[in-house]
Amino acid sequence: MNDKTLSVLIVDDHSVVRMGMNALLSAEADLHVVGNAKNGLEAISQARTLQPDVIVMDMEMPRKDGIDATAEIIAEQPDAKILIITSFSTTDRIAKAIKAGALGAIMKNADDSEMVAAIRAVGRGKVYLAKDIKRLFKEDPPMPELSPRQREILDAITRGLTNQDIAKLLGISLDMLKKHMTALLQKMNVANRSEAVATAMRKRLLKI
């Protein structure tokens, strides 16, 4: 390998995706696949051992997803360069991955040329958001992060608990709960509990 060659670690729980990515990158003289991982735990281990120039990280995986794996890798290697690949994640999930330290995001069904360009860009330390990702962000902007208390209330709402039940569960007064509820609905930009549940499910804010 020459000095300009980028070493790449591919992380995806589907073997067909890993095989396809390996085949794609093998045709590029400046990109060299040094490892493959099928979940976030393997990604963390191999990133530590291989120290790749670029990590191509799937978003949704068993055992440990791409967001948590990204956060842990960045905690150990602040200069690690991670490109998130996804097929169906919400803008909120993608935004969370970027916040965790990923430099870019691209859809799995992107053209080969765009995928290669994204890997090269991230390898050079540049932020790369694919056109499809940018369009998703424009159509459905990620929501401001919910506080732990707001997440507790949202979880209780999705379980169908009444305001009285939620207040008792959290050990707060009904008046205080109503204040929290109003702030939650405003942050989610919804009008009522039903819309909050629908939005939570669509954006996958909670594991329902």
C-alpha cells in the first residue's frame, strides 16, 4: 500500500452487504479493506486492533448498534473517521450517530461511485452527508433531544398510562406532570398524546 491508500473496516450484520462492499472497494487502488465485523461489539474490537483510516458502520445491528459502537470507538480513538450507512433509519437516529462522532452518513442503496466518494471524503476528515440524507433532514428534521424525564413520560404515554398513573409512577404532582407534558408536546411539535405516540413510533424514539 502507498501513503495515499486508505485502510477500511466494514461493519454490517448482513454478509451480503459486507461481500458487496468488499468487492466494490477491491476495485479501487486507493482503498484497502483490512477487516470485516458483523456487529458493534466486533467493530469496537477490530477498530482498536486494526486502527483503520475509515470505518464504514451500519446503523442498525444486533448486540450493539452503530450509534453506540461509534460513541465507544470515538471515546477510545477521538480521531477515528466513521461513515454511517443505513437503509431505513430516521433522521433522529442519523443525527444521533453524527452527534456520537460519525463524520458522514449515506444510504446503502447509493450508487457505487457515491459510496466510494463518501469513503474517500470521510477518510480525508471531511463531513459527508449524501443527498438523500440531506433531503430526509429537510423533509423530517430531527427533534431536539428529550430530557430523561421527558423520555420517562413519553414511555409511559406509549404504554397507555393515564396522567394520574404517570404522576404516581414518577412521584410528582399532577400539576407538575402537566407542565412536563406541555413542554414535551411542544418539543415534539405535536398537539396531543396520540400524536406524541405516533411520532415516537415513526421516529423510533423509544423501543416500543
